[in-house]
Amino acid sequence: MFGDPPDPSQPTLAPVPGATEQQGLEAGSTIWLWAALGLGTGLVLLMAGVRRLVLGRHWNGPNPFAEDARRPPRPLVTDQEARSGVLKQALSDTPVPERLDAVVIGSGIGGLAVAAILAKAGKRVLVLEQHIKAGGCCHTFGRDDLEFDTGIHYVGQLKKGSFCRVFLDQITEGQLDWAYLGSPIDIMVLEGPSGRRQFPMYSGEKAFVQGLKEKFPDEEAAIDKYMKMVKVAKGTLHMVLLKILPLPVVKLLDKLGVLAFFSPFLRAATQSLGEVLSQLPASQDLKAVLSYIYPTYGAIPKNASFSMHALLINHLLDGAFYPRGGSSEIAFHIIPVIQQAGGAVLTRATVKSVLLDSTGRACGVRVKKDRGLVSIFSPIVISNAGIFHTYEHLLPERARCLPGIQTQLRMVQHGPSALCVFICLRGSKKSLGLEANNCYLYFDSDTDQAMERYLSLSRDKAVAHIPYFFITSASAKDPTWKIRFPDQSTLIMMLPARYEWFEEWQDEPPGKRGSDYEALKNSFIDASISVLMKLHPQLEGKVHNVSVGTPLSHQSFLAAPHGENYGIDHNLNRLQPHVMASMRAQSPIPNLYLTGQDVFTCGFLGALHGALLCSSTILQRNVHLDLLRLQSRISAVLPKRMN
Ligand SMILES: Cc1cc2nc3c(=O)[nH]c(=O)nc-3n(C[C@H](O)[C@H](O)[C@H](O)COP(=O)(O)OP(=O)(O)OC[C@H]3O[C@@H](n4cnc5c(N)ncnc54)[C@H](O)[C@@H]3O)c2cc1C
Ligand SMILES: *[C@@H]1O[C@H](CO)[C@@H](O)[C@H](O)[C@H]1NC(C)=O
Ligand SMILES: *[C@@H]1O[C@H](CO)[C@@H](O)[C@H](O)[C@H]1NC(C)=O
């Protein structure tokens, strides 16, 4: 979830005469970005020789994006057996490829994407997934013959020809399509003593701003000021630089104030969303509306860095997309690319530890197979399992205590968790009046206070004070739904929840957690359904089945140690330049790399960027630049005005 890099086909390098100060600023930071990307690559290459000596094996890999890999799309595969043949290849039933170039722990988008990039550079990569199917947050599951998403509800910045769309097209060979979700993208609903008010968030900057101004005619100046500040997100890629320039250089530039001087994005990282809104100044209601999207990164306004917030607003400003055919399509089309190079993606394969050789370098993994443990050796180990899980559980004791590891662990905290209510409905999208847009339902305009009070309560009391619901319907978004599941629909309601409320059952297997656990789950289901029926009375009598996923479900399906939604916490500290710079793909252990959301930011695109950083580090080349070059070649032949 971050801005597109500058479009190289658009000459934006010099401020246009008559450009506003903001445009000038952006153009200035674009020059800086390009200069620094060049400098960064130069420095990285210069350091490569030294690093090879210090950190072990590296490739000077070929360009994974030398050729446009898209093929004409084939029809959607709906046969469940055929899908399982790709998504559920169990370690115990499948031969492990020999002479591996790399092994990846975890098949989230961060793991699959890095494996696919390496495969496109000719490497043989094995991805090991602990769950029964591949995909991590992109996996789907069935209830009552219907399908539910786990962690992909909408994604921005995927217009045809955009940087991330080109990237995804390449690692799926053009087989994954994205449905545009229309406008408004989201509706924020504020239920208060004076009734219900709705705030649509329209697609397109002009419509978005106009929508806000219509609701707050007395606060037009504050809205304009806010939008101007959101523009700092254009510099999101400055975060990439923090991670590719040598760490001592970044630390020095940070100390000298050079980073904050040149990058409005990095400057905004030091201010909280709450602070910015107070300085506008904005009324309490406008504050709540402008911060409506905080659940997507999970830090409340007073704890969230303004740059993280700006990144999300900017991310959705030009419309949102949903994977055509459901989110399992993502893994379904990336896996064959990994296989073509001799690699594999194997499930039911829990990695128990990273193997280190006598010099302390990673050289493989110990993985659970049937009832025993087997060792799989590989010159490179990549972890998609997140910083906490990798460093605290997968590294052997002696490596866990290394100062480099401990320093990084001290910089971060576990992110928040949530509870998801999965609802099966009888009736089509049309007959039930369901829409593709998401609803963010709040009950209090003091967002910080409502959330802090809720989280401070015991689990039995909390259920009466749920501060928000995120309500979304995949069946209303996917154009193939009506063919796949005629006359049926689904809804997901997501609400915040503390891991500690469920912790006492963490060692019990799912389905066997006893009646108190079931009663707790049911209390959240009842609270959710009663809210839903007030909001959508037309759904009364249409609910066919309801189930719920708790933080313990995230723990078992995603191996998230505290049931986190989005990996490490996206608080103010996380976005500080020196912290961002320290969390890089190269871990302090030679030959061990990290990919996914903890390397960049949360979100589908954030985890994808983690994979780009990781593959750049491993291949010793700037894969961002490789992609930018391909993007400009593709966009040169793309018809104008395509979605
Ligand atoms: C409820 C929810 C809703 C979301 N909605 C959106 C949205 O609408 N849009 C958006 O852009 N983002 C959304 N996100 C965020 C986004 O899905 C994630 O940030 C992103 O997909 C994370 O990708 P990842 O590859 O870093 O990690 P994950 O997808 O978490 O993948 C990690 C993988 O590693 C595996 N693993 C861990 N440990 C081991 C081990 N020891 N051995 C083997 N395998 C292991 C896990 O099982 C998992 O498959 C949502 C997230 C959640 C939880
Ligand atoms: C609801 O779903 C559960 C789990 O899939 C299933 O066991 C149960 O039979 C379903 N109930 C109804 C009423 O369909
Ligand atoms: C906000 O940040 C403070 C200080 O780090 C922390 O104690 C508190 O738990 C955070 N609140 C939420 C809701 O995350």
C-alpha cells in the first residue's frame, strides 16, 4: 500500500511553469528519488563485493523482468479438484525438488512473489507453507459450499499499466484479473445520539474532496489543507531508499536532518494522525471522518504515523480493485510460475527452525513432515513468517541472542488483532441490495477514546462496546460470483479484538476449545448480527449460517504469534526513518532474508514491495528499476484511459 513510483513515460522531472508549490515540491522530490535510486544502486553494487565476503553467497542475477511474460488469459478454473491440485500440494505427498537455490518459509503474497521473481531469474525455489493450503492472507476457505476471503477485501493502485499491476501481471503471466469496484469505494457510517450519518468516499481525488466538502461545508479550508498534506504519500518510495542505501549512510543522513529536509513523506512520519488533525484544525466529526480508514493499518489516530495514513488514503484515491474469481486466484496463478523453474509450493509443511552452519550462516530449514522432522538444505533461506515468528521461534537459541537480532526486536511491537464474522446469506446481490463498497461503521466520533475504552474492558463487557465494524461483501464484488454461487451471497464483519481475550485457549486444537470459548464467540456473533440488522433490515430472515474467526484463527491459519492482522504494529515508531531503515530484507544472519509485510508495510501491495526489496537484495540488482523499465515499455503501447 504505497504510491506508484513516478511514471517514467511522463516527463515530470522539472517543475512546470505555473505549477503550484505542492507540484513543485513533488517534482523536486521526484528528482531526488531518481537521483537517489541511481546512487542507491551504485552504492549497493559497490558494496556487493564487500558484502559477499561478509554476508556469504549472492548472485548477480539476471533481470527477472527482461521480457513481458503475459499470455492471453485462460478461462476461470472452477473445478475444486483442479484448484486443490495447485493450492494444496502437501509436503508428505510431493517430492521435494533437488539442488534448491532458495527455500521460502510461508506462502503469503510476500513469499510467493519473491519465489516467483527468483524463478523468473532462473532460480529453483521451494516454498513451505504450514497451513493446508497456499496463500497466507490470500487464501480462501469454504463454509456451507460458499467461499470466504481471509485478508483481501480491496486493493488500490492496480489500474492497468500501473507499477504494481504490471508487477502482478508478470508474476501471474497475465492470468490474474482485477475487477474495478466503482464509486464510492467506502462508506463511513457514524451512528450517534443524533441518528445515523453516512459519508461516502468517492473514487477520484476531485469527487472524494467534493464528497467531504458537501458534508462539511464550513470546513472546506481544513479539508483542502488535509488533502495537501496527504500528497506526502507521493514520496512513499523514499522508504525503499532507506532500505537499499547502506544502513550507516541512512543513519548519518537521518542525524544530519537530510532525510526530513528532502522528503515530506519521511518528515510526516514523525507526526501522528491525531496531531495533524488537531492542527488543521478540524471539528470532532470531521476528525472521525478523515481518519475513518485507520482499521486498515490498525493504529488509532493518536498512535498512527501521518505518513502511514496518507499512504492509505492515497492508495485508494484512484479506485479500488478485487481479484476476479476471488482471492485464491492470486496464489493459483503465481504457483505455476515457481514450478516452471523447477520449484514447488508445498503445504502442511511447518518449518520448526532455520538451520545454521558452523559459521552461523543459514543453510536450510527443519520442517515437520508427517509425524517427524526433516532437514531441507538450501544456500538461501527467506522468511515470510514475520520478524517476531522468525527471530523468536525459528532461529536457534544462539542466534536469537545476537545483538543485531535483539536491536531489531526491541524496535517493534506486535500489531493488533481482530475478529471476523463470516455470514452466509440466501439471495443474490441484487435481491439483497448488497453493494461492492465497504462500510466502516462507527458509534463514536472520538475514535481514540472509544477504542482505548473497548480494549481496556474485560471480554464479557467489551462485547457491548464494540467501537467499529468493517462490513464487506465479496459476493457483491466478484463478477464471477453469480456464476459460481447463484442466488447466494456472503458478508464479512470485522471488528477489533484483543488476543488476550482468547489466549487461554491457544493450546487447544480448533473445534475442541470447549463451551466457554463457543459462548464467547457467540456473544460477538450476536452483537454483530444485531448491528447488521439495524443497518440492513432487508437481510432479516436471509442469514443462512454464521461462523467466526478469532485471533486464535489467525494464529493457526497464518501462524501469527499474537493473532496479529498485519504483522508488526504500524505505530508512530514503526515509520521512523531509522526503524524503517533497520527493517530490511537482509537479516543479521548471513543467507537469511525476510520478505512480506514486516519488510515494508502491511497490506497486499505493502507485502509485494517487501518481496521486491527481498529479491533485489538477493539478486544484487535493483529489481524496482527492472520493473520500471518494463512498465514504461508496456505503457508505451497501452491504449489511453484504460482501467
Ligand atoms: C482480516 C484481514 C483483512 C485484510 N484486508 C486487506 C485488504 O482488504 N487489502 C489489503 O491490501 N490488505 C489487507 N490485509 C492485509 C494483507 O492481507 C497483508 O498485509 C498481506 O497479505 C500480508 O502478506 P505477507 O505475505 O506478508 O504475510 P501472510 O499472508 O501472513 O503470509 C505468511 C505465511 O507464512 C506462513 N508461515 C508462518 N510461519 C510458518 C512456518 N513456521 N512454516 C511454514 N509456514 C509459515 C503462514 O501460514 C502464512 O501463510 C488484511 C489482513 C487481514 C488479516
Ligand atoms: C453452518 O456451517 C457449519 C460449518 O460449515 C455446518 O456444520 C452447519 O451444518 C451449517 N449450518 C447450517 C444451518 O447450514
Ligand atoms: C497507543 O500507544 C500507547 C503508547 O505506545 C500504547 O500504550 C497504547 O496501547 C496504544 N493504543 C492502542 C489502542 O493501540
